[in-house]
Amino acid sequence: MAEDLLISLRQIKRIYGSGAAEVRALDGVDIDITPGEFVAIMGPSGSGKSTAMNVIGCLDRPTSGQYRFNGVEVGGLSNDQRALLRRHYLGFIFQGYNLLPRMSARDNVELPLIYKGLPKQERIARAERALDLVGLGGRAGHDPSQLSGGQQQRVAIARALAGEPQVVLADEPTGNLDTKRSAEIMELLVDLRRERNLTIVMVTHEDDMAAYADRLIWMVDGKVQRDGPTRREVQDAV
Ligand SMILES: Nc1ncnc2c1ncn2[C@@H]1O[C@H](COP(=O)(O)OP(=O)(O)OP(=O)(O)O)[C@@H](O)[C@H]1O
Ligand SMILES: [Mg+2]
């Protein structure tokens, strides 16, 4: 059973500060995710959604609890090993997108592929394919200052997908996009999931976006309050 799990969080706590200033950003979280699942995480502001994503993305270490990725105990890995895990298995679509300025969209998308050790030709081909995929084929040579907020976000999505990760972690991926673009991005993720058995974990504040997922985790005060199928899944099943 446990071997089928891609992501397994057991009693994960992430506590900031101490004494009166203590914040329990995560307060005993259990989450299991199998390969190919599309999970939405929702909940009020400050409920711990981004903290959970940072832990799952090996960007932050929990204060206590156990995190296994592909059966590997992440807590036992060195920083370098965690960086390798991120590079080879995870794609990030996070708020703030962190695009490098004065670098073209193509170069931004290509960058993580350099760390993966792919040859130049292959990198360029993949970067351009990923930009086409998000509808930015014609903007590959533009740098971030020459792109709108929504376009920058799509570059970040292309960058996350170009590495062909096993898991995409998306924290409000469509937060700056209009309804039509948001729907396109979600269709794209759904297609990739079907074609490549991509696993998707997505934080969103919007019911419309969560409806693309098949499972919804509802967080409150650093805890999982509800974890079950989305309405769409329930409707599909009837
Ligand atoms: N570096 C930090 N130091 C102290 N407290 C923090 C830190 N980062 C987050 N927190 C606190 O942890 C709690 C959870 O934050 P988190 O960013 O995970 O919330 P969220 O659910 O993503 O909220 P939002 O929907 O607003 O993005 C909040 O109370 C926040 O203030
Ligand atoms: Mg957040």
C-alpha cells in the first residue's frame, strides 16, 4: 500500500516563533497522494496552504513529522539531495514566479534544463515547445519587463512544465489570469495529467479552479479539516 504513495505526510508540523509569538502554520497534517492524482488545496488565508506546498516541494523543513516522497524519507536527505529531488521530480508554479530579469522567456524556461544536464539543442526545443503550449510561442525572445503579469505567469508555467516533472506544485497558478486564460491553463494541466500521468497539487481560492481537480483538501488553522472528492468527481460518478 505505502509503495503506491507518491507523497505521504504524517503528522507534519511547522511551527514559527515560540511562546506568545508561536504560529502553528501546520499543526499535525496527514496527506497521502498517489501518482496521477489532481489535488486542490483550499482554505482561508493563513490556514497553512503555502506552508504545506513548501514542505511538499522540499523548500522548507517541517518542525516535526514524517514526509516521504516516492518512499524516500525526505527528512533524512541533505540539502543537495533535496535540491536534486526538486530538480528531477518537481515543477513549481508559485506566486511571485521568480523569473530572472534581463533574460528572455526562452532563457528563463531553459534554465532549469541546464541543471538537468540536457544538451543545448534539446533545451531550446523543449523551452520553445513549452512556451507554445502556454500560448507564448511568439514572445520567446521577450524578457519579463516586456511581458504582462499574466504572460509572466505563463512563462513560469512553461518553465515548470519544460522539465517534464512527475509532480507539479502550483500555488494559485491562475491568480493573475483572466477567466479565459485560467480555464486554458487548467485544461492544459488536465491534458498533461492524462498524457503523462502528471501528479498535480494546486492551491486555489477559486471553486471554478478547484473543480478541475478530483480531490479537495480543505485546510483550517494548519489542519486538514476535510479531504475528499470534488463536486465534479461526485457528479461524474453519478
Ligand atoms: N516565515 C514565517 N514566519 C512566521 N510566520 C509565518 C511565516 N510564514 C508563514 N507564517 C504564518 O503561517 C501561517 C500560514 O501561512 P501560509 O502562507 O501557509 O498561509 P496560506 O494558507 O498560504 O494563506 P494565503 O491564502 O493568504 O496565501 C500564517 O499565519 C502566516 O502568518
Ligand atoms: Mg499562500
